[in-house]
Amino acid sequence: MSWLNVAKNFVSFQFQSSQVLKKTFDGGEHPFHLHGHNFWIIATSDYPDAEDLYKNDYIQRDTVSVPGSGWVKIRFLADNPGAWFFHCHIEWHMSAGLALAFLVSPDQLIANGFKISSEQRSLCRALKQFNGKNQTNSNFH
Ligand SMILES: [Cu+2]
């Protein structure tokens, strides 16, 4: 991730591919999908001028293709409380750790009675333990 900015519930996020990703995976594109929200595609490394050319009229999608050696910049209105997965849709890339989660409005989730079960907590501990043992996977966090 190059940067993340949150202002008035608008999340701007730029995902930068890297040499680690290029070496680990095949160097091709990564179709990234966001759960729970649609996002605006602001620009990509293939179309960096889009940010100015299409200002205030960006295309809206729930999936964007990240160029293998490039980047994408997206923005979404975080108005749907929950933990939302943002991941590469190539199964083995996601399994290797090319994924993250946006936690939207955690205070509202707690106020609505959301609880993390002991089973979910054990999954978190297992993932933490796995990441500690697996150097390749921890490169993507
Ligand atoms: Cu991928």
C-alpha cells in the first residue's frame, strides 16, 4: 500500500504493486474486489491522467485491475459498517495473502451489539501464528 487517507468517511486508497509481488506472483494484473462498497476508480498507472481528466465523474465499480508493476488509486464512501475484504480475485494470490480488510465504523458495530466470538478470536490467533512462521505471507501485510 502506498497510502491511505480517510476524510469525512471518504477513504482514498492507493495500492502499489511491488518487486516482491512481481517476483512472488506471475507479474500479471491483479483483479482486486472490494466487498460491501462500490468505489470510484480515480486513476491507474496505465491512465495516470484520469484523475484530472475525469474529475468529479469517475467510473464506479467493485473490482479494479491492478497492473502487475503498477498501481491503482480508488476512493469509496465508508457508509456500510462491517469488516470488508479487499482482495485479489486470483484464488492462489489471495491464498498467499494478497488481501486486506477495511474495518468500517467499529464504534457503530459495537453499539449495535456486534461481538467477536471465541471461534473468531482463535482464527485471529491462528493467522497471527501463521504469519509469524511464514515470511513470504507476512510481506503482504
Ligand atoms: Cu493477483
